[in-house]
Amino acid sequence: MFWSRSLLPEEVAFVRRFFGASLNALLPRLRIYLRRIGDTRRALSMNGGRLYLPASFFEGRDPRKLLHLSHPAVAGIFAHELLHQWQRLQGRAVTREAMLLQLKALCLRHDPYSYSACDDAQAMLKVFLQASVEQQGQIWEDHVRAAVAGRPLACMQALHSHICADVNLVHPSALQG
């Protein structure tokens, strides 16, 4: 049986800080799993609120302990994977979209996370809304990394408000077969 646990109170507070009430429906089911196979710095997000994280993300490399949420990189990657859960709640087929992006990246040597940042908050929100699932994850990761590092990005203010809003907008790609 695979090891997993619910989020600790500090981790729930982190989720609420960066997602407001938008993940409340999923919060009781969110589970953290220890990524054992190929335990790299990479994390995974799967359907049903499952987040797979490497041991190095936990205090003392002990997955029963708190995630290093004060570390910008760990906080950013955790937020990236949580954003994939948020995307699923919005009706996105995250796993399918991400697999296609990763396949394209391998074949065409294209970075699926690359996006064009801008300084204007409304323009950045527009970039986010038009982005792929992985670009959205990277945008959100960059926002959270900067905030945890004490250097919040003003251009992310509208995006943060959008994510925290408890709305259930369905992305147009989710309506296609």
C-alpha cells in the first residue's frame, strides 16, 4: 500500500492563503503521497486530489512532517501542483493536456512551461487565461515563489484574485470531446 497523509494545519493555511476558498470542495480529500519512484525534485498531481512530492520537500526528509513551505522553491512547486487540482475543478482535462504537452516537448524540444510575462496585472491575467495547463502552473508557481521570498509581483494581483474567487468557470477546451 502506498503511503499518504492529509494536509497538516499549516499546509491547509498555505492553501487558503494562495487559493482562498476555491479549493474548499477538494480540501478534505487532498492527500500528499511520497514520490518514491524516481524521487527527483519533480512533483506530480493526479486526479482525486493526489499530490506526489519528493522526500526532500519535507522537514527532515520525513513525509509525516511539514512541507518546507518557507522555502520559495518548495512552496512554488507545491502551489503548481495544487493549481492543477484547481484546473480540474474548472473542468480542464489536466492529465491529458499535460501528457500531450510533454510529448510535444520531447519531440520538438519545446519548453511546455515557457510563457511571456508582462508588468500589467490585467494583461498578466489574460496571459494566464490563454495559457496551457503547464504554463498556468508555471505562472502560478512564479507568483507563489516570489510571494514566499518576500518579493510579491504586482502583475499577479488580478490573477491571485481570479484564482481565489470561488467560481467554477469551465475552460473552452473542456467542452471539446
